Amino acid sequence: MPVAVASPLTQKLAGKLRQRAAELRALLQQHAGAAVGASDNPPEVLDFKDVAAEDRQAIIDEAALANASTELHQIVAALRRVADGSYGECQDCGEPIDERRLFALPATAFCTPCQAIHERPAMPRR
């Protein structure tokens, strides 16, 4: 099976994807290390405002980590598409994804019209 030769654009975007993946992995590893260390020496809580602030920060951190994990999965999938030669093609309709969209969202798997369909809320059944 012949190996697909990536275009200069694809190579450039693959480099951006690899760099962002490294950043996300470092963030997730840093948080995993901090979580282990945090359980060793719990901070003293002085009042309800401190508890509320810590709870709020924990919720924000959890959401940020969930987003980082989701983005990392999307990047890994995009790098697989680079490797198999399908990067830049919409996963739904097979049409080329606009280069401007790829520059803005290098991990995207869908063209703009197909992405709009994915984001449309499901219609309730009657």
C-alpha cells in the first residue's frame, strides 16, 4: 500500500497539532501530579468563603481538564488522518475542508456545513 505524501499545508498543520498535543499532555500530566501531591497535605479551611472558593475552582479545573482531554482526543484522531492521507477531507461528506477552517481548527473532522448539522439540536419526536 503506497504511503500518502502530505502537502506542505498538511505538514504545517500536523506540526501545529503535534505541538498542541504536547501542551495538552503536559497540562494533563501536571494536573495528575498535582492531584497526587494535594492529597498528601490537605490545606486548612478557615471559613465557608474558603470552601466555596475551593469548590468553585475545583469545578473550573475539572471543566478545563475535560476540555483538554477532549481536544487531545480530537488531535490524535486528526494526526491519524494525516498518517492515512485523509486529513482535510470531511468525515461525513468527503468534500475538502476549507483551508481557512483548517488553519482556525486544525483538528476539525468536518466541513462547515456538516459541522452545522452536528451542532444542530436533535428535533423532538412527536
